[in-house]
Amino acid sequence: MALSDLNVRNAKPQDKAYKLADDRGLYLLVGPNGTRGWRLKYRFLGKEQLLSLGTYPDVPLRQARDQRDEARRLLATGINPSAVRQLEKQRRAIAATDSFEAIALEWLAKFQPSWSEVHGERVKRRLEVDIFPWIGARPISEIMAPELLATIRRIEARGALETAHRALQNCGQVFRYAVATGRALRDPSGDLRGALPPVKQTHHASITEPRAVAELLRAIQGYRGLFVTGCALRLAPYVFVRPGELRRAEWAEFNLDAAEWRIPASKMKAGEMHIVPLAEQALAILRELYPLTGSGQYVFPSVRTNRRPMSENTVLGALRRLGYTGDQMTGHGFRSTASTLLNEQGWPRDAIERQLAHGERDKVRAAYNYAEHLPQRRKMMQAWADYLDGLRDNRNVVSAQFGKAA
């Protein structure tokens, strides 16, 4: 007699495995540990064969019978169901190794070590959040332009147009790597040129009028939030590094006796080590902070754990609490403030650009220029700190180099 759902559901384990027969070769194998697996016994080319059809209750009786019937249809055409199952398993294994995600991770492993740490994290995160959930499991050779565009459109739809452009660029790099390694025939991202509207160039909001800078510095001095955040906020104008470089600063990078902060190449946008001369005012902030965070890795650790740096929005949030909107000032804006005012005061442009760590076009020169203009930069950084203090304290400020009153 054929099995019923009740028979299958009530099958109890015994000392030894036993079978409950259904019909046309299908049976339930009940193990001593209570497992219940479907098996199909059949003959192919005169030899008895056995095919596993899954376990109960994941595969109910009706589904097991459907699989049996499909296997018997294959037998009727002279095809061995076990061979089909093996080929399907191999196809899935190949698809897994040649999926977009697998090849993208291979591409990342090969090239990420040559990027800055920040850039590498951003690319990896962009792929994990915006690309892998949609096309990560797809064989890369089967992904066509419309499918890729649909994935990119999801990013655009949430208003992140610049991220959409960058994600498309990263996908193109993965496809071209797949072509170069024989896993794809072409890069479909090239067909999407012009499919996204261009990104409108925006500039980081900053304050460059001396009286407004003075008001900002007084607001920072009066900050009443967390001490670590306040220190980061006070240090930012003196060093004018990128926000990511500031929040991820590590005590091992500082030599307070030499008044110097050496940011490793892995953290820099241009991929080369950067030296930040520390003015007396910057040193004072760091020495004040050291008893609190100096035993850990990060100068400005996260509120939740000292094993991670503060979040990228901490300084920005502090500026908002001081009353400065995104149209007035950002964490990146301290760089524009310094660049504008130092140039107005007549400091050499090369020294300013080197201190801002702007990318060097000459790659050979870039490998050696981290210390370029360093004596002049030390003088400039101390003069800049004195200038800021004078603005904050409402004194008549004079540029240390050219005697220009602010």
C-alpha cells in the first residue's frame, strides 16, 4: 500500500534503520536517530541504482512523489537521473566559483592591498550592500546590461547618484577582470555609458571669512559634549587633515617629542605617507587627551568600544549641535578654510598643497615627497595655529610670514 502523510509523520526510530515503501521504487528510510530520508530505487542498463530525494519534513510526501515521477520520465527517455543530478551539482559548483560575488572577492583580494585602507573599505562595502544581494549569486558570464542597470537603478532611486556611478565603475572593473581571466566574454557596464545622469559637482561647505572663523573657533571652545569628541573638534582646525584620517588616528602614529604625526600610506587617499607637523596648541590637546585614551589603539575611540575609532559622523554631529548646518560647515571644511586663508596670507602654494596631501601627478616624485617643504611646513603650521588662536581670542592677528593683518 502507498504511504500516507500520517504514516510518514508517525514513523518512529527503531534500533536499526528500516524502510517504509511507497510506490514505484519510492521509500522512506527511517534511521535509528530519527532521521527520515526519501530514496528512489530504480534500474538503469540492468543495474540497480539509488537516488536520494531529500529529507522529511523539508521534502513532504507529495514533493517526493513529484521528484520520483520526474526521475522516471528521464528513465523513459534513456537518461540516468543520477547522472543528471551529478551534472546539476557540478553546474552549481561552477556557478558558485564563477559567480559575480566570487570573482569580485577574488578581484578585491588581488588589488585591495595596493589601495588605501579607506578606499578599500568603501569599495568592499559598496559591493556588499548595493551589488551582491542582487547579482552576487549570478554566473558573471550570464549578466547582461539590463540586469546590471536594474541593480544600479536601485542605488540611484534612493538619491545616492554618486554612489551609483562609483558602483557601476567598480562593477566594470570586476567584469573586465573576469574577461581577462577567462570567466566572461565582455564587460556589459560599457553599454550603460550615459544611462545615469551626471553627478553635480558640489564643494564641501566651509567658513573662510576671518570673523566667521573666529565665531566658529569660539563655539568649538565652548563645546559641552563628550570630552573625546571635543578634543577631536578642537584639533581639527590645527591639523586640517581629512575627517577619516582624523577619526582613525592611532597613538602609534604620533611622536609628541618630535611634534609630528606620521599617517601611514594605507590611510591616505593618495596612497603615500603623510607628515603633519604639530603646533604647540595641537600638542597640548593631545597631551590632555592621552591619560584618557593613550592606553588604547585609537586617539579618538568609539563611544561603544575602544577597539574601533569614532564614527564618521561624530565631528559632523558636533558641528550640528553647535548650530552649524551642512550648508555652513562640514568636517572636511577645515581643509578649505586653511587652504583659502593660508593662500591669502601668501604662504607658498607648494607647501600648502603638500600639507593638504593633495595627490601628486608625478608617481616617481610622489614616492619621496612626503617630507617635501617640511621645514617651511613646520613654520607654517605653528603660524597657522597662532593665527587661529588670535582670531578666537579677538586679537589683531598678523600673518607670521608676511605681516598681513586679518
